[in-house]
Amino acid sequence: MTERGMKESAMKERSMAEHSMKDYVVALASSVREAVLAARDQAGSRLVRGHSPGGDAQFGLDDVAEAAVWKYVADAGLPVAVYSEDRGLQFHGERPEHLLVVDPIDGTRPAVAGLESATVSVAVARMSDRPRIADVEHALLMELGTGAYLYGDLDTDTVQAHGYGPAAVPALTTNTDLTRMFWSIEFNGHPARLMTGAYGHLIDRSANTGGVFVFNSATYSISRLLTGQLDAYVDIGNRLLRDTPALLPEFERAGNGRVLHLFPYDIAAAVFLAEKAGAVITDAYGEPLGETALTDLSVLNQRSCVAASTPELHRALLEGITWQV
């Protein structure tokens, strides 16, 4: 075979492999969605059965979703490593080349309530000793309620959207005005006193002329930037704690004894997709999130997040939040 033929063959094989990985993650998320929707109204779905390794409450519906992940992985047969919210790191097959970071339900509370703000989040990275968000090669967010999804990989320039109707997606807004901002904020595991002290003035300025939402799902919130429904998403708890370690007891009280900030499985897929779509997404210091380790739940590896549809709005948020509370 000629050198050109060898290159074309290699490119074809890679194209087939990438296409297969997209099919794999879409089918995985679809399987989880089907299982969750079937079990959502069953008795026990709202009961807290325990806590995840990171300390977040695990509901009965989480058990269903986690089981659906592993069933699909086992049935599909592909050798992979899987890191999920409840079960941690598991291996299927020998010498897996890929690590799947899966949050089977990001937004369990909305899901058990039958609300729309919940997704299945899947990020895929090459297996290594310390895989990071920067190593993600494929990412998928699928809405539990509708089955619509956003997908991206390293070999495509844009995010692929399915199930969002005739409007083009991604469709980032161009808003730069804090008073007209439609944005989502986080309270789970975050003392309300500290959150309102940090950005209560921004809530007051935007609640009437824009919109303020609490979705209890980082991935759903960030995905709304890509659909053009939101201008920004803010979760600043981790920066407040890093800046003032004496606040630890307050965060532990709000988190039932644990620090509950953004874990890598919360944001791995969302960061990849937001960056590919052209949004600005960083931690609350304005630093990239790529160095976040994918399999480390320690407080030092937990993160804050400020995401915005425009650089101007992102900068205005970082400058407008009161950091010393």
C-alpha cells in the first residue's frame, strides 16, 4: 500500500471509531433515560438511600440510573473504564483505552419531581494515570425529559444538536448587560447567607428585567447557554471557601457534613461542549477548568464555575460578584 493509501486507511479507521463512540454514548444515555423514566413514579424513587462517595444524597432513582449504566456497559461489551457518581471507578474488560465519566442523573431532585432540568452526562477521555477535563475527546448531554441531546468530539468543529426543533443550536446570546441577564445559580450544599451576600445585588438588578433560576443541575444550566435560553451560569461556592477557609463549618452544615461543590463528573461533558460552542467557561477566579482531574472527588479538586455566552458578560460577572462575604 502506498503512503497515501496508508494515511487514507488510517483516517477511515479513525472516522469509523469516532462514529462508533458517538453511537455508543448516545445509546448509553438513551438506555439510562428509558430506565429512569420507567421508574420515576415508582414508590421509593424519592427516598434517600444513602450518599455518593462525594457526599451528595442518593435517591432511589439514582440507584436505577446507576444500574442502567452498568447494564449497558456490560451488554455492549466494549472494554472501558467507567467513573460514575455513585459507584466510582469500575472496569469492564481488560486494558480499556477509554474512560467514561458518567453522571447518570445530573439533577436528581428535578428528575424525581418530574421537572425538565435534568440530564444524562457522559464524557469520554483516553485512559491514563491522571485523566483531566482537558483530555476529554467526546462529550454528550441528553435531556431526561425530551431525549434531546448535545454532542461534540475532537474531530468536529461544532456541537451537534439533536431534538431541538427547527431552530439552530448552538445559538449563544449576545447579551453583555448584567441587568438584562437570564442566569442560573446554585444553592445545593451552599449556605444561602453566603450566596446572597455574594450576588444578591445582582439578583436584585436582574430578577425583573432579566431572569434568575435555580435548576439544581450544572449540566442543564450550562446547556441552556448553548440553546440560547440563558446568558450565564454561576456556582461560586468553591471560591468562597478557598478564599476564606474559616467558612468550612458553614459549608459542611449546608452539605450535611460534607463539602458539596462541583465534582468532575458534574462538569466534564458540559465544559467540553460549552468551549466548543464558543461560550466562556472558567472557575470563579477566571481560570480554565481543564486541569481538573476526572477521578478525584477531594475538596482540592472540586471546582467553582462562571459560564457566560459572551466575554463581556463573563468579565462583568467576575467583577460584579462580592467575593469577601
